[in-house]
Amino acid sequence: MRRTIVGATLVLAGVLAFAAGRANALKIAMPTGPAKIAQADLIVAGQVTSLEDKTVQATPNALVTNPVEYKIAVIKVTEVVKGDAKLTTVRVGFIQPKPFVPGPGGIVPPGGVKPLPGGRFPPIKPGGYNMQLAVGQTGLFFLTRHHTGAFYILPMFGTFTSSQNNPGYNNELENTRKTLKTVQNAVASLKAGSPEQRLDTAHLLLLMYRTQPFGAVALKEQPIAAEESQLILKTLLDADWDQAKYQNKFDLFPGQLFQRLNVGPAEGYQPPVNAAFNSPEYINSMKNWLAQNWQTHQIKKYVSGPVKAGVPGDPALPIGPGGGPRIIQPLPAQPVPGQVPFDIQVQPVPARPE
């Protein structure tokens, strides 16, 4: 997935450059429902009933050596939407922020942090996506197992949907249930319904199968069932490839989904040289490959290999969303004198040709 990682790097570089002149939080793109569902190891509806007194020291992922402090929220489960139906409670960790008080001469964020009496500044919480859970919160939690296996986390922005004062909550809950039924009956879903409905199914399945788990040191690929693979590829081939119809949902464009397959010369695909991704030449190259290979090519899904030596963890983390690493979840920001802390949240960047 080299193209994806390059794309993510370029986007992050642009964000950092832009952030250099800003002091407020930068938040990038709310993840779609299918992306949240695909990356979630566990989806529950419930309520935060308590916060454990004792915190947990753990690294954010298996590639990081410096531990951070997690506060643990206990959620009483009212419905398991995805996962073990027998669960009644779930432990969810979130990184505890440390107050930051700018010293004399420190830069004040625009808009408005005024010094307190005596010239002191009020505390400012450091950056990074890290939702703080509190007793009494109710809603829908899209959870990922922490790499140690000791608790779950909310892995990205938008993976908690509050049921409180939210008229759209019941709609999201019902859509999540329906989407999961589609995945659980993948072959039947890929055979039934309209071409648009079948494309929705193929999109969700490719999100689940063709996403590299963030933090995995070693990755393996395993072929999915032959019939399911054929149906996904045939769905892409038979879909409407008119890009104008995907302006507001580019992630569903068949060419974009084709990129998730990550096929190349070894699979008999060679993209045209010096052709734009949206050119008829490029699109025809993808359609021609599908026409010739949909019955024989077998889609493979990513599976995590062993985690970094010496780090306890679950070696079989499920697959997450996007065309590359999961959202980057930075460590709690360490304030630098004379600088203003800010948040950076980076979504996976869909793979695109160079």
C-alpha cells in the first residue's frame, strides 16, 4: 500500500504546514458510517456508569515504546450491535490530558485566552484526538481493542454517537444494524438488490478486507472465499463508472474501490503511463483488467502478524478502515516553550495512483 502511505504523508505535511500558523484544533473529515463499522472490533449501545480509580500505563500502539496514562471508563451495555452478544460491561480507555500553563512570554491562542489575576494563564489541554468519557454519557460506541488486549478504545474522531439531545441517534443505530446484516450475509447481499446496493456492499467488504491495521508490525494476506471474491469484482465491473455521479461520494466510485485491490504487474495489471486517474484511458485499463480477471483473481484480506517483541498484545487485531493506516492517534502533546499546542487528526487517505 505504498501509494496510500505516500498520500497520507503528503496530506499530513500539508496539515502541519497549515497548522504552523494556527493555534486552534484541526479536525479532518468525519468518518463515514461504513468506515466506522468496518474498523470496529466491537459496537455497543450503552451508558458510562463509572470511571475506575486506578489508571493504566500502556503504549498507544505496538510501534511506540513510551507509555501514556489511560483512564478507564466502564460502560454498561444495553445492546451489542457487533461482537460478543453476552457482554454486559466494557472497559474503554482514554488518554488523560495534562494541564499546560504557558509561562511568561508564552503565546496566547487567538480569540481569547486572557491572563488570570496576577498574570497567570488558565490551563490549556494538549492536542490529539482523545475524547474524554464521563459518567452518564449514553450512546453508540464504535470500539477497537487496544493492542494489549486489556481494554477498548475509541480509535478516531466520530466513533462515539451520543443519544442525548441527538435526533439522529436512532437513525444511525438502525443503519448500523442494517449494514451489519448485509456484511453477515455478504454473498446473498452481493447477488440481490440494485447495482447501487451491491456496490455499497462491495465498498463495505473492501473496507474490511483491504485495510492495513495501524500499529501492526507484520502483516499477512489471506484469500477470502472464491465466490465472494468473484461477486465483489463482478460488482465493480458492472457498476456505473460515470465519475460525475460520484461527486459527493467518491469513496463509492468503482475506480476508487479498484485501487483497494492493490493489483499490479504480478496480477497482470499495468496502469497507463502519464495518464490521469480520471481519464478514459485509465478507467478503461481498470475495467479491462476486471473483465479478464474477475473469475480467477482472489481478493485477499489483511491479517495482523505478531506484534513488536516484548510488547504484550493480541496478535489478531481485526481490520480497520481506509486504504492505509488507521487514523493517527498522537501521544499527548508535550508543550514547547513559546509554542501553542494544537490538535491534528489524520484520516486514512484512499489509495490513488501516483
